[in-house]
Amino acid sequence: MSQPIGGALAFMGLHGCMPVLHGSQGCTAFGLVLFVRHFREMIPLQTTAMNEVTTILGGMENIEQALLNIAQRAKPQVVGICSTGLTETKGEDIVGYLKLIRQRRPELADLPVVYVSTPDFKGAFQDGWGKTIAQIVEELVVPATTRNEDQINLLAGSHLTPGDLEEIRQIVESFGFRPILLPDLSGSLDGHIPEDFTPTTLGGTRLEEIRAMGSSRATIALGEQMRGAALALEMKCGVPHMLVDRLMGLRSVDRFFRLLAELSGRPVPQIYRRQRSQLVDAMLDSHFFLGGVKVAIGAEPDLLQNVGHWLAELGCKLEAAVSTTESIVFSDLPVERVRIGDLEDLEREALGCQLLLTHSHGRQMAARLQIPFYRIGLPIFDRLGAAHQLLVGYRGSRNFLFDVANLLIAAREEEEEYHRLPERRSHAEEARACQCQGEERSAG
């Protein structure tokens, strides 16, 4: 879960985009397999196919040939290039390469190309995503002299699923705003069947929408990782920004609705008032099963923050937390420490816990620890519907609460059943012995 993978996925939230990894074919093949297993969709992802010779001599010709092939065959609206550890170690001047290529190839002069430095030997998935969105803002957003009071920018973090983004869009639209989501995976990777085949991304944020973000009334950054992109947009276009770091849990969602109500001057729609009431009732129903449960979480920083705080509000004890990269959000997380590590570290930290939350690669760990396992994050490849998982808002918070509580209830029932097995086995043996004796008497 490295920076190039995060950057490539961010580019997939743009309409008509072709993400490219500047590195070896193996780097791209790994990311392609990971995304296909998670989303179960066709994934557009290309490579500059660097080899031993071009790595030493420089990859300008590889980038040029890749751009020519993509422009001729795929006809994208945007090309996004992410570097890899291979080319970053060499220290190539990609920005200089692109200038020379545009001079040499007039047919590429008008093709929007966004390059992001994403070495996979530092940072993590979330860092690559955040840097990519900030670079898209720098390269493609156009400053405006007027403001569209009904238009709101929503900068979405990597911890939000397509299902989450769809819910957020509906909430913002209910207050009378026209939101521009960047990136919008709910349009490109939501699992729909297209009418026609296209080699690029189908759905997502359109190029004209990105360029129009400079005329929006405000920007709402969804997740701490989006702070940099929101600041870049404000400095470039003067659009004020607000940070919403959490969208799970009663208090966090209340703050989000209060913000939208203040911006729009409208009351919260009745449908969400009812959803809030349902969430409060769900909290009352489930607190017997969640109170005092020891939890271990392995996730990217913003997802860890959202899930960790919500579980703590429900009465759980966050005993172990492992993440991929440093973040300011760890400072107020209700846990003794957040370890920067991998699944091996998480397994050591999770000893004695009663619930494990991480992506699908944690399933063997949960089996060894013999604790319930809830799948969050990316990749989720051993269950269907990962793209439609809803965790945000009143509805998502309620669904998550019920899923976790039911998981703990089922685990408790299995444990009780296991302890009853010797007693049931002895009863079964007595019944079989009586049956045998009855058969012997009838035969005699």
C-alpha cells in the first residue's frame, strides 16, 4: 500500500483519465491486480515499462512513447503520471522531460498531463493520494473572478469508499448546493455496467468541473490528508476551506450537518433528523454488547481516526492501533500509542483483544488469534460489495454499529456452543447406547 498505488487510485476518480506508473512493468501489474481484486471492475492503468538499460540511461523516451500510445489509442482527457521507487532512486527530472516532449511532439501540446512524485520507499497509500489531489489542483484548477454561491468543492480522502462519496453527495445536495467531488470514485468505480467500452476511466470528476473549482463558494476537505490540497486551492483561487476530519459517529456527523446548515441557511432535512434518531436508538440497543470490548485496528491514518473514535464513543477500548505513516490525527486518538508498522506488528499488538479491524490480509491473523474480524480499508478481496461499503453519515455509522455488534454476538454464541460440545457429546453417546440396547432386546 504505497504512494504510487494511492496516487493511481486518485487519478481513477477523474473522468476520461489514464493513470500511468513510471517504472517497471511489475510495479503496475501489482497495482492492477490489487485494484481488480478489490473493485472487481476493469481498471485502466498503464506503465512506462522501464528496464535495466532505460533505468540507468534515463526514461524520457519511455515516457514519450507511453504518452504517444495513450493519446492515439485511448484518447484520454487527462493523463496522470506517478513515479515509483525505481525512477525516484535514479532521480529523473520528469518535469523537464515533459517540457521537452511537448516541444518535440506538437500533438501532445494540448494534452493535460499531471505528474506527481510518489516514491514508494517513503510515505504510504494515503500520502500518495493527498499529494496527487494537491497536484491536480495546482495543474488544472483555473482561478475565477466571480463566485458561484451554490457550488461547493468536496475534496475526498482515500478512506472514503464510492458508497461513502455517494452518501456525502446526497447530503450536500439536500442543502441546495451543487457539489464538485474531487476525486469522485462514486462515478468511476461504483460497479455500474457501461453502455460502451472505453479504455480510460468512465465516470468521475470531469475536466471542466475541476477547472471550475476556482469559482466555488467554499471547499470542504474530507479528511486531514486533504488539508494540503485545500490550502493549495485557497492560495491559488482564494476559495476558503473548512476541514471535516471525521464523518463517523453521532458528534462528528452532527458537526458536519451544522456546517452545511450554516453555509446554506437551511434547516437539516427531516430525513436526516429521522436517521439521527435511528442512530441514537441503535446506540442504546447495542451498548450491552460493545461496552468494554478490547479492539485492535490496522488502517491508514484517517480511516483509523474515524473508526477508532467511533468505537471509543460506543464504549469499546482501543487497545492496539497500527498505521502506515505518521499523521497529526494520532494526537487525540483514544489509545496509548499508534505504532507505524505492518500486519506482523498488528498481530503482536492485538494479543488479548476481542475484535480485529483491518483489510482482507488480516484474515489469517484473526484465525490465529481466534477473534472476530471486521474488514475495512483496501483491499477487501474475499467479500463482495467493498466499493458499496457505507461507513459515513448517520446511516453509515448505524450500519457499522450493527455489523460490529452482530459480529460480537455471533462470536459469543460460537464460544458458548463450543463449551457445550462435551455435554452434548455425552448426551448423544447415552442416546446411542440406549438405542443399541433397545435393538438388542428386540432382536432377542
